[in-house]
Amino acid sequence: MKKISQLLKLVKDVTSSFLINQSIDFDRMESDFDKESAKELIGRLKDPEERKKRVGIALEIDKEKQNTWKNIKREIDPQPKLNYFKIFSRVAAVFIVFIGIAYFMHNDKPVTIVQENSIANEEIVLKLSNGDTQIITSNGQSKILDDKGVVIGAQTGKEINYRNNSKATSKELVFNELKVPYGKTFAIVLSDGTEVHLNAGTTLKYPVKFLKGKNRQVYLTGEAFFKVSKDKEHPFIVESNDLNIRVLGTSFNVSSYAENTNISTVLVEGAVRLYGKDEVYSNEKSKLLEPGKKADWNKENQKISIQKVNTSHYTSWINGTLVIEKLRFQEIIKRLERHYNIKIINSNKKLANQVFTATFQVENIQQVLESFKTNYSFQYTIEGDTITIN
């Protein structure tokens, strides 16, 4: 049992070093394996095919969660099933398999490379420039690497930071893409220090490092709040659908979900200009937006309407607050689905056209529905993640 405990501890420590791009303690490995075996293990750790196998093990363990933990404990407990190790011809084989388990055991969960078609809709997904996709756990810590293994960013909790990526040496723009599912939010600090908060159901494509002489351009689907670092020589441009939003340094919110008729831009401070994606930028062809106002760009006729608003109503989602202002219930449904990661089926046509104003902070979905019921009576049922309103 002591040998097993030493092996598990070594696995955890070696895995930690490997994942955060630190050197591995060869001497310590050679205390448990001979020199040739230790070299072989390191080679297998770096081998792409072996990595895929380890990731597969990690995903299987993650699916089973608590049940898997119980199984693992039974395997390593000093009961009659210690012959578990006899199915391996060498202790080295045990080491390699436990590396996969260590992905799950380690407190600082790593970013895990997976095949895109195997990712659940509930996962935050980072797509790298080489096409690899990685699952981001919102309570984890990890390093973001480029295709050469160079650290270009770091994830801590619900934020990825690319600001200190001076080692990124590409002379061409290299893009990452982050997809945030329903029910979650996330934040990114870009290489220039620009802060971006991503709302549920949002995808942002962005360069891992902005280059001198080129515009700072990102691509958005969904909703995000931008706090842009000032750089007069390099305008910051958000492209969303057929709209470009051009800034030098400012704070603003953009809402551009696929199902919405309009792309809404709310300016908190500074100044932005709006113009068509295919238009050459100029003051004459762009529309200036002032602080405290909202611009709605109609996707069909590409016309802009501007009105004065309370900007906090459009940015409160950053702090987890859901603000609804004079919206029909049919429009509110989509916000609730994104915020709570649920599906709502509404069969009440009269309710669909009712207009509501409300603010929700820590309420669960049932409390939210009960709040609406105090203003308009209706019935609903909840089955799993689906709510049916009658």
C-alpha cells in the first residue's frame, strides 16, 4: 500500500509539472524506475497518441464523477482486489494509466484537448489556431499554449489572460476562439490589456497577440462588454454580423445574438463609430454614438436608430443581475433560457405578448416564474431542464 501511495503522489506531481510547462524531476522518477524506463515514460508523456489516450481516460472518469471515485478507491484500497496491478506487465504501464486519472485528481484542473464533436453543450470551449479544442473549467487554473508549446496565456478561474504573452513570436495574426454556453459567463484579457466579459451563449474570435501596424479586430456573436485599452495608432474594431464598431479606448456593451433582429450597442463612456462591415471606414460613412445612448442596427435594412438609455440596465449581467425593461414575455423567454441554461415551451399566447419590467439577482428559475405569476396568472410544469407554460 505504501508503494501505491508513493506512485500516486509521484503521478500527481509529475502531471502538474508537465501541464504547466515546468521541468520534470528525472532523479525522483529514477528512484521508482530505472533510467531507461524513466526516459521511456517521458517520451510517452510527450507523445500525441498517448496524450489522446490519457484524455480519453480523463473524460470517462469525468462522466462518472462520484461513482468513478468510488471505483478508483476500491481498486487502490488494500482489499483482496490488489491483483488489479497484475493486468499490467510493468509498473510503468500503471504509471501511464494513472496519468489519465491524475488529470481528474489534480486540484488545478488542466485544459483538456478533445475532439470538437464530443464536447457537451454545457462546456466552455476554447478553439486554438491549429483547430484543437479545449474544455475550460471555470474553477480551474491552466496555461494556454500555441502549436509550438509556447505559453501565450493563462487561465485562472473565470478568466483567460493573454496580456503577458511576450513569447508569442508569430508575425501573422493568430486567432483563438472562445465559446461560452448557456448558463455561464466568462472573461478574457486580450494582449493589449482590453477586458472583455462574455455573456451566456456567446462566441468571441480574437488574436492571441495584436500586431503593430494592424487594427485590433475581434469577431463577436452573442453579447459582450468591452473595456478597451487606449491606442490611437491601432483602432479597436468589433465585427458582428454585418456591423463594425470602431473605438480607440472606451467601454461599451454589444448584444448580437443570432435570433435578434437588431445588433444593439450601448456606450458607457468614450466614443464609438458604427458602419457596415463591407464599407471603408470614414467619419462621413459612420455613425457616432455618444455615452449614455444605445444604437440599434437593423440586420435587414442596415439602418441605425439611437436613443438615450440607462446603461446599467444593459451591463448589469456582468455581475450576475438579469434586468428586464419593458419586454414582451416572448422576448424574455430567450433571456431566461440563456441565463439559466433551460428550455422554455410557452403555449400561452396571451402571456407571450404581455410586457414586463423586472430585476433578478439570486433567484432561481422557479422563483422567477412565480414572480411573473404575481402580475399575470399562468400555470407551468418543470421536467428536468424543460419548462412548459400553459
